Amino acid sequence: MSDPVRDAAQRLATAGVDNPRLDARILYQHAKGDGSLYESLVARRVAREPLAYIVGRKEFWSLDFDVGPGVLVPRPETETIIEQALAHFPDRSARLRVLDLGTGSGALLVAFLKEFPCATGIGVDSSKDARGCAEANLARHGLAERGKILAGEWATSLAGPFEAILANPPYIPSADIDGLEPEVSRYEPRAALDGGPDGMSAYRALAREIARLLGPPGLALLEIGIGQGDAVSGLMAGAGLRIHGVYPDLAGIPRIVAAARKE
């Protein structure tokens, strides 16, 4: 007798999907015994559509998030931002004001507000799809009264100060995007990936805004791509900020630039 999960896993492996057995199992559970639905879900994954888009959710910081087409899928390495925020702000009851620039699904904003129950925050995104997703995730986690989502290009219309500024901006050089895995290059929103010719376009804009909005003794935490630590640090320092450190993710890759106001 044919095993649908085993058969699907073989098809996924042939298509180049990482962890094909796990994905086949997750899709089988999502189909809830509907064989026709399962076949359609597997076909989408064979075409390399992200698993998160197919099942409509993704875990981040041990929290469940709604996610779908038009919204960047949260990545484990981005959790390093929350880890560094916890290290910098040891008082969990602090009444912090946090700004999440390019909020996407709202994962960083939600995780931060969950860890700091007296904090309030704003998430900003230029994408209507992302804003709708982030608002749904704030509501899902009971945070709609402490967080709000605004439309905008970074922080040009906002007033500070903020004690914490978080950002996972687009940092992939434009010419590199088409060479990424199909889940990313074919399906994820290009605006959330494309950092311009050198990958630095967003950081140039962010440096000015962070210098204007960050209040003492606040901290800005910015995700970076591989090899971008020195360049991003230079841009932040050039805007008058002090580089607090460059921190690695769990794979040991420098992933976060932390910047603060100069004393």
C-alpha cells in the first residue's frame, strides 16, 4: 500500500527541497486527511513555494505567526535581535518605546512586546500586505492595545525618542537575488530583499532616521547580510552614532549591528 507521506517526500527531494520528509509530514497534517488537498499542497511545494505560505504560518521566537504571499518569511537568525535586546535591557518591566522599521509580519515587534510587558511599540512598513499581516499578528497575540502599525517609508514621518529601534531591512545586492533559492527569488517580496546595487541602500536611509529618533540610553539593532558588518557600522558611525557591537547569530555569522547615541 502506498504511503502518501513517503511518496510526497520523494517528490520533494527530487525537486531539491530541504527536509523533504518533514515538509511532507507538515503538509499531510495541514490537509487533515483530504487526499486531493494534500496533492495540491505537495504540488505547490514541489514548485518551491515556501512552506510558510502554503500552511499560512511560521514560528518565530517560539511564537506562531500568520504569514502569506507578499510578506517576508521570518528567519531564525533574526531572533538574534531579540536576544540582544534582552541583554541590553535587563529590566523586563521597563516602560520602553520600541520602533520596528520594515516590520513585515510584525514578528520582531510582537516578540519584543511579549518580552517587555510594559513596552509600547510602532511597526512601519510600506507594503499593504505586510501591514495587514502585522496587524493580524498583533491582535492574535493580544497586543493590539500596545502596538500599532503605520504605513511609511522607514521613519520619515515619526517623532522620537524611542528606547529601542529594530530593523531587518533589505540587504541583498540586486544582482544576487535571482541566484537565491527559488523559495526566496520566485516568491518572497522583492522589496523586502533588494538592498540596491551594493546592498546598502536601506542602511543609508536608516542611519539618518535612527540618529534622529534614538533616545538615550537607547539601542538600535539592525540585521545585516554576510560580510556587511564594517560597511553598516561605518554608515551608522558616520551619522553620529556609537557602535555598541556586532553580534553573531547561532551559526556564528556576524548578524546584528548595535548602535547607540554618543554620550
